Amino acid sequence: MANQPAVVYSNVWEDPELNRRSLQVKPGDVVLSITSGGCNSLCLLLENPSKVVSIDLNPAQLAMLEYKRAAIIELGYEDFLESLGTPFFRKPSPHPPIYRWNLYQKIRKHIPGYAIDFWDANRPLIEKGIFWCGKVEAFFDFYRKILAFLYDFKKMEALFECPDLEAQRRRYKELNRKRWRFLNGLLLNNFVLSLVKGAHSFAQVEDKNLSGNLSRKIDIGMTRFFNPDNYFISLMLLGGHYSRKAMSPYLLEENFPVMKKNIDRLDIFQGTVGDVLKKWGPASFDKQNLSNIFEWMDNDFFNGVLREVIALSRPGGRMAWRYTLAKPRRLDEENSQKLVSEPDLAAKLFALDRSFIYESFHVCHLA
């Protein structure tokens, strides 16, 4: 019996602000976006494009986005947050789990058959809240529980209670980080992370010291960004949003009317970049959010997929991508003649990356 599809990411752990500033989506643009947890595709709708085509090979990831899309269409703002089980630190939901199941019954009419089959078979995920149902989110849950065992959890909370970033830096430096690094060595290694994301994700990773790499990135996150404003770190360490102002843009109340207005511009598609090229044809897209799809590819494979990306792009079309742990792939001669890299902009934006877990960020446009 074939394995049933599973949600790997129920959220996108990439800073949407980097996509916004690098892609520079204008009203009327047609945008291609990797789905993952669906958050970036939804955030791009806030820029008023004429269409966002969101693609993924995993039908469970597409079902995740279908659920979020249907909830935006059907529900008011508070029920929208509740339908996802959106977590807030120290503020548990006032509703029982059955309430989320009943909300699903309301939005079900907007969900296509394949996604209905997936969610009907996963009622416990809905009742618990789909916001935290991915394999990566389950890993963060486990990581946080071990961290709470190693430290008095009040010490974690204290990292969010500083009056400013300088005080936060001092408090973090005062923490005995040997225990934290011990935990990283235990859990942030090739074997454990391959169970979470799949071994293919690390095929091109040259630095085998994953725990050291990620410990360094945690240091950056804790000393460069103010925790109360950074929803990535609050979700990772507290298990919920620290405030209603610090969330992904598609979740913010002030953006909900625009989400409602633009949600019908979202096209959800299962397939590869090559499949998109076959369906929509050359020169179909103005902007492309490529997430970290090149992470596991060797140079030849990377350049082959990039040729398809270039074929999809209209003149002047912009594209951006990331690497989590792998070193950047090299553009071959043909692709380098067609693409103009923007390293200064990429470096400037990468320094602002609140997610802080990525190795590099890349921005190009079609010559």
C-alpha cells in the first residue's frame, strides 16, 4: 500500500518580507510561488497581483493551502484564526476542539475533492489545529520540551520580556548556553533532521557539523532581532505568537480585508516548474518565489530547472530563492548570460531575515 501524503510544513519558515522586497510585485503581476505551508503564497496576494500560481509536488501541502484558502473565503477574522488553531502564548483558545471541526464543515464546500479526502481522514489534526500539524512543527514541539527540561522555562520566557534588544542580548549572553548546544548536538544532526525533512534535503550539504551551524544561527537570531517582534522565534521557543501584531502578514487583522478581496486570484497546482511551463507556456510570469527548491540539487540539475524558470519569466522578470544549509549552486554559462544577479540587494535583505535559519538568499532578474 502506498504511503499516504503527510504535511511536512504547516507553516512557511521563511521571512515573507524578503520576498516582498526582492520580488517587488506590482499590481497586475502574475506570480509563481512554491507552496510549502502556503503562507508565502498568501502573503504575495497582499501585493495585489493579478494571479498567484502556488505549486507543490506534495498533495498534503496543497491540501494545507486549500484549507487556509477556504477559511479566508468563508469565515470572519476571529473564526479564520480559530479554524487554523492559531496559537498565542499564554492565551489558549476559548473553544473546544469540536468547534474547529464545525468550522471545517462550513468551509468544506470551498475545498476540492482531493483535499476533502485528506482532511476527512485527518480529523484529529483539525480538532487540534492545523497550524501546528506538520512534521517540522512536531519537531519544534519536541525540541521545545527538551529545552524546557534543560532550563527553567522562565529563562526562555525572560528572553521575550526585555525592554529592548540590547537588554535581550545581555540576558542571552548570561544564559548557560552549553546545555543548549548539547541539545543541538543531540537533535540537530543529519540523522534526526533526515527523519523530519527526508535525507534528500541534505544531499548537497558539505558542512557536516549541522549542530554547530544551527547554534551559530540561533546566536544570530537572539542578538540581531527583538524577540517580541519576531514571530519565528516565538513560535519555535514558546509554541505560540507573542502578540497579535507579530504574525505572518496574511494572519494580521488589518490585512484580512485584502486577503478576502484577493483570495480568488490564487491558483493551486500540483506539479514541478516543468509542469507549470507545459501548462502556462513560456513568458507567463513576472515574479517567482522559488523558496529553497534547489537545496538538494546538484549543479547540472539546478541549471536545468533554472532554464525552465527562465523560460517561464517575462522580460525583466524577478526571482528569489534560498539555501538552508547547502552551498549555493553555480550558474552555468548559458544561464549566467540570461540572468542578472543582484548580490548587494540579496545581502542587504539577508541581514534582515528574521527567520535566521537560512544559509544564503539570492535575487536575480531576467536580462
